Amino acid sequence: MVGGIGDAPPSKSMRIDLVITELDTGGAEKCCTDLALFLARQGHRVRVNALGPPPPSSKDTLLRMLEAEKIETHFLGGDRWWKFPNVAAQLKRLMRIDQPDVVQAFLWHANVLSAWVVPPFRIRLFLGIRVSEPRKSRFVLDRWATSRSNKTICVSQGVADWCTKTERMDPRKILVIPNGIATDGVATSIDRDSHQVPDGARILLFVGRLEFQKGIDILSQYGEELLSRLPDHHLVVIGDGSMRPHLETLAHRPSLIGRVHCLGQRRDVQAWMVRSELLLLPTRYEGMPNVVLEAMSVGLPVVATRAEGVAELLGEQASSQSVPKDAWKELFDRVVALGRSSEERTVAGQANRERVSSEFALNKQLSKYESLYLSCVDDFGKPMHK
């Protein structure tokens, strides 16, 4: 259950469909789930439509949260590109059976498919862009999809600037709603039988997909030097992906035996953040990284590249907890400096927690979606017209 979601219901209710590419564990998927729970508790009819198949049991936390609240959820089985016509047909059928007032899409595939399916029904359509994706092959479809939406919601001003300046989207269609996070009910229990990290170890933590975007090659390249400069620390890596072998190779270097721990996907990430001294994020591009927001919410200091959304999250602490993109040496020098200074870590951690509480409270951000939808719906209970 997501803590802190939901207040008194509004005087009018809407039928709202949320469309997302998949419902595995991830930042966009978490936002979609949080929004579904919030809107349902506000008295709106909410339906979640995932284009892909159901998640495996190891990644079904978000699905179980939706099921616990009895939120209608559909999986359309689109695990291959050639299945998309069938997925589109299923989505159209859902629209006909119970036509919503509002459709909110998340992630690229869901944006494009929703932009194809929804407008003929004359339903209010909102798209969600969560990352500055540097694949030019997608730009034309991005602009087309945005042209068919009422608004396109970006998670940070950095992403909004990317959309208008690099992808040349219509700025009149763009608005920013940052991510939010609940700060109550912090989990501290770690499953001790599933890892080999020594009790009391000083931990540098990485959480995320083990892919090129997240700088896994850089982490493996600099990891041995980093840990030689911080001889009392361990590197704990949570996540999975195609570049996991790079980190496993690092873990087997003679000087690092027993100090690099690849734990894979886990449900106790927040507890590991509480236990750690520092979060590392050598990312190449982002939108507004949830992992930084989660770390800040438990008072964990961060060292990250200044990818999209990072400086907006850190605020006045951005200069001390982030470095310019691709400044890898500066990044790891900053890790060493913070790793050696408990005083700096304490100051940074306290500032992070205070900033999240004041600026990124979950209800505050989710209510912006609801207010946007309400402002665009003129006649409740009927299909809306542009």
C-alpha cells in the first residue's frame, strides 16, 4: 500500500483510463500506480491498461497494490511489435465498452498507441514523457503523438526543454508535473538470507537498470580505483539488465573479492538506502530519476551526474551532490570526498530529506494531475469534446 495517497473525494467524479507500456517495477510504472490509487481514493473510476503481458511474480509488487484496491487492470499482451495492431484493437474495445472522460498515457509506446486509438473517440488525452530519449528515430512520432493530445506532461523542466528544443514539440502543449514520493512508513527490514554483504559494512549503493544509459560501463571502469580510495567501503548494486556481466567481472577482480555485491532485483530497496552511506548514479540521461527522489526521502546523500531533473530535485545541494554530464573523474572524486566526510554526508542527507518534504510530497504532485483533468472536463459522465 502506498502511504499518504488520497484525501476527501471531489464533488464530481471522472472516468479515467491510465495506459502504460508494462507494469513491471520501475519509475514510470510506480507513478502510474500511485496515480491510480490516488484517483480511485478520490472517488474517480480508474482503469489501468498495460500494453504488455502481466509481470512475473518477482516484479508484480505494483500489480498487487492495484489488486488490493480492486482497481480494474488489463494486460493486452503486446510483447512484440507485430502484436501492436491487436493491442490497438483491444484498447479500442475497452474504450467502447466503458468510454472514459480522460486517458493518461505513460512511456513512449503507450503514448504513440494512445495517440492513434483515443482521438477518434473525442476523449481528453494526456501523454507522459519521463526521459530525454536521444533516439532521433522516435522524434517524428513524438511530435505526431503530441499534436493529437490535449497536453503532454513532462516530469521535469529539463525534459520539457528537451521536448521543445531538441524534438521541436509545440511548447503550448507541454507542461511539467514532477514526481512525488510518500515520506511516511520508511521500511528498514532487509532479507538477510539473500545476500553476502557483511553486517556493519559501509555501503556505496547503486539502484537501477544495468544498462548503458545508467553508466554501468563507467561504474565498472572506475569501480576498482574508487574502492581502493575508500578501502572501508563496499559497492552494493541493486537491479538487473544486459550489462550485469560488467559488474560481475568487477566483483571477481582479486583486489575486490567480497566488496562488490550484485544483488539483482529486490523488494527491500528502501531498507538498503537506509543502511547505505551514499547513492551513486553515473547516468547519461534521465527525466527525473525516482531513485534520487527515494534516496533523498530517507536522508541519503547522492552523487549523480547532472542529467535531466537531477538539479531540480537537489535544489541548492545540486553543486555538492552532482557533477556535469560525462565528468566521470569529477563524479568519483566527489564520491570519495563525501565518503570520507561524515559531516558533509549528514548535512547533505538532512537537506535532501527537508527538500523532499517541502517540494515533492506525493499528494501535492498527484493532485496536480487531478486538477488538470478536472479543468479539462466540461460535462461529467459523458465523452468530452475538444
